[in-house]
Amino acid sequence: MRLVRWTPDDLVRRLDDVVAVYGEAMGYRADLLEARRGYIATHVRRPGFRAVASLTSEGHLAGFGYGYLGATGQWWHDQVHRALDAKARQRWLARPFEVVELHVRPPAQGHGVGARQLRALLTVAEGDTTLLSTPEADERTSRAWRLYRRFGFVDVLRHFHFPGDERPFGVLGRDLPLPAAGPEQA
């Protein structure tokens, strides 16, 4: 497995593969995936955009992650902003790098691919803090939750409902930059 940094053009060129990995990892229906395609294509032009990809030896996409600097006027940022008090806004939203997507195809999960992607993404991220949201799950059994906790992410909001999604989400954050080596590599 080879981990590479992607430019915005790289991600757009492989958009079909990105959407396929996203769908597999999240278990979303095809109609939802088509809507996500448009969002992803616009995200690549946001300030501070960074992306990474995990490629098999044959060049197939096994996983990817991307994010950008969060700012007022962006849907996710504004939803979280409204839910936080003034002190938490100052702490978490002054200059955040938002991890928008981080996914690994199910057959490649459990082999450290997600951890390598997250470390690589956060290593090149701009910002003072980093934030992400993930569906609420049992932290003992959810690979995603265990990964984020190993990376030192803490609770910012729990059981938060984004408009249009009935599932509760956790919004997690941590300071940047990452230390040179962390416990997630142990």
C-alpha cells in the first residue's frame, strides 16, 4: 500500500473512485452518493485544502482523506458554530482544519491504513486545531472512534444532529500540530 499526497486536481481526476470508496465505507445508497459527488468537487477549491490517498500496488484506491480550513459561511462550520458557546467557539473555531472525509474500503480496514492517512493529513494541515464529525457509536467497538481517540481527539459536541440526518454525531477536536510521533504508532 502506497500513501500519497493529492492535489485538488488529483482528487477530481479520481472522483469516481473517491465516491465509490466513500459509499463502501459508509454504506450509503447510490442517490446519496451522487449528491456527495458535487460537494466533494467544490471542496477541493477551499482554502487550506489537503488530501491524501492510499493506493494498492495496482494503483486502485483503497482509502482517502481530505480537509480544509473551516470558515464562517461553510455549512458544517456554521452548524457547529451555532451549537457551541462563546468559549468553545473561541477554543475550537478560531482557525480550524476540518477533516471532512477519511475513509478506507472495508477489506483494507483494520490494517493501519486509516491511521496512516490521518497522520499524513494532519501533518500537512494548516490551522491551530482540527475538528471532525463521526456518527455516534460504541467507542469500544468502532474502529473510527478508537482511531480518533488514539490520535488524542476529545469531545467538542456529543449526540449532535446535523439538519437532514437523523443520526446523532460526535464532533471531536484536537490541537495542531501533531507531535512528531504519537501513541497511535505504538
